[in-house]
Amino acid sequence: MLKIVLSTTLLCSLALALDKVDSIESLKNEFIQYQSSQAIHFKNYEKMHFDAIKQYKKDLSTVWDEPTLTTKNTIVSYAPDKRTRTNIDFKNEEIFIQTFAKTPKEATLKLKLALAKAVTIDTKSLFNNDPLQKKLSTIRKQNKMATSLVNAKPILSPIIFSKPPTKKSVRIYVDKHIKYKNIKVIKSKKVKHSRIYTTRVKMPSNTILKRSKIYYETIKKESRRQNIPMPLVFAVIHSESSFNPLAKSHVPAFGLMQIVAHSAGRDAYKYLYNKNRLVSSSYLYNSKNNIKMGTAYLHILYYKYLKYIKNEDSKLYCTIAAYNTGAGNVAWAFTKNNDVKSAAKIINTMNSNAVYNYLIKNLKYDEPKYYLQKVISRMPIYNRLYGV
């Protein structure tokens, strides 16, 4: 009788174990299928995204010799007729405006209107009125990506004006900076018998540092939540985008902390919400979302991917480099493979200064070398401004 009971129990246990294995395999297969589906959605989105940009540049090229678009350090916007272009250059701290006009008087008026818009517009208005973003919004919806409304944050008005601007204060500012003697004229190569009038307006000195104050509360909140030094988050944003809220790189990476949707974006979203989801550019152009995800990704790098590194300063240097180039490429500098755990064993035999110098010399690409130097040099600036 006992043998029968034992046999029955064993068979039941075996059946349960097999059911569990089947369940695990089923979940595994579901996850693989989900990842595959997400990859297809992202590839589809990416292709449609780049096709839309290509078409938009083609449309602009009927008017402009070089149809420039927004970059990591600039915001480029066009008037509805495409014949006025404004380039807000955060890195060089200037506003460059170009317009087609028939007479100097018309040019002066159009340049003044463009400058008035540039110094008063907010991120939400600029994003929503951008014809390229309108095209991309339909693509985001088709590909089931996480989207968000872009929050209305001032871009230049807190830098230009000591208090919220009025029509009078804007007019005084515009009249001061748009003068015909400062306007240059060139012939258009694309539009026959047309002239392009251009002017450059310098923004106040230390525009980047002044813009950092706009995001102070969000950065403080997220850095504390993720146990990441506040000066590090500020220095990363400074180095990634010069505090350009609509920054976009060729990768493409989006927003203040230049999040790449299918790598850092996916990891951060999973960590924050325990869901596998790809995020769109509109989601990342929301400054709160961007800072939340960028700071979360720094947490993932420091406390998860690079957790085997014992010295805090060494781990910080590796985290900064990894934010730019990936943890695997940081490991490669030490081991010539992507095994982070093996790299940590070598790193733990070195002091932090040696680790820093080794990274500067041995990282696979030049960009993360310069990136590490820039972020480390900028952290003390924000430490003095805002503390730790």
C-alpha cells in the first residue's frame, strides 16, 4: 500500500514538475514572441520615421540649399511657407534667422517676427506646430509605441527676460537686436531672383547653465529616487544636449538625456514600470519622462550592470562611459570582450585614477573618451550650483 501511495505521489509530483516546465517554456516562448513583435514594430517605426524625415528634407530642398533639421544642440524650425528658418543654437548660444524677402523692409519685419516667436515659444507649442512632428505623430500611433503629450516648458524666455515677457518687453528686445546694419543678404541658389536675409542674435552668456534651472526640481526628485548624484544628471544633460529639450541625434536619440528607444529606453521602461514597451519621440520630448528614464538608466548601469565594481569612483567613471557607449563596450576596454563581470575583476585590482586613465586610453571609440572627460569636468560646476 505504501509503495502504491509513494508511486502515486511521485507521479503527481512529476506531472506537476512537467506542468511547471511547460508553463515556464510557454512564458519563455510568449516573451520571445513579444520581443520579436516589439522588434518588428520598432523596425517598422524606424523605417517610417526616416522615410518621413527624408521626404520632409526633400520638400525643404525646393527652397533651401541645405535643408537643416534639429540636432542634439539646436532647434531648427520653419515658417508654414518654409521661407523663414530659425535655428536656436544652445551650444554656441545664438539664434540664427534666415528669411526670403523682396525688400529690406519686408526682411526686417519677418526677422523681427521670427525672433519674437523664438524667445517666447514653449516646447509644447513648438512641437505641436512642427510639420515634421505632425507627420511623425501618425507613425507613432500606427506602431503601438508609448506616447505622451510634450509638456509646456519655456525655452528661452526665462533666459532673455527677468520676468514673464509682455508684448512691450518683447518688442523692445526685438527692436534692439534686429537692425538692418546687422542683416546680411545673399542670393538664393534655389529660388530664382530671390534673396535671403540673415541675422545672428547672441543669447545671454551662460545660457546653458541658466537653462539648467528650469529642470532643477525634476532632476532633484529623480536623482534622489534613483540614488544618483544630482551633479551627474546635470552634467550628463549638459553633455548630451546642452539642455535642448527637443534634441535629436542621427541614431536617433531623443530629448534632454538623449534616450535611444530600443536600448536605454526599453531598459528604463522595464525597470520603472515592469513592462516591456518601446517609447516614442513624443514620450521622450516630455522633459519629466526623459529625466525620469535617463536617471533610471544611470541607476541600472551603476547598480546592476556594473555592480561588481567595488570602488565607487571607478564605478562612476565606468557608468558615465557606459551611458554613452554601453556597458559591453566598457568591458571591452579591459578584456577585449563584452563580459562585464570579468572586466570588474581587472578593474578591482586598480585604483580609480588608473581606471579613469585606462578608459580614456582604451575605450573602443573616441566619442566615449571625450564624453567621459566632459561629464567629469562639468560635475563640479553643478555641485557648486546645486550641491549633491
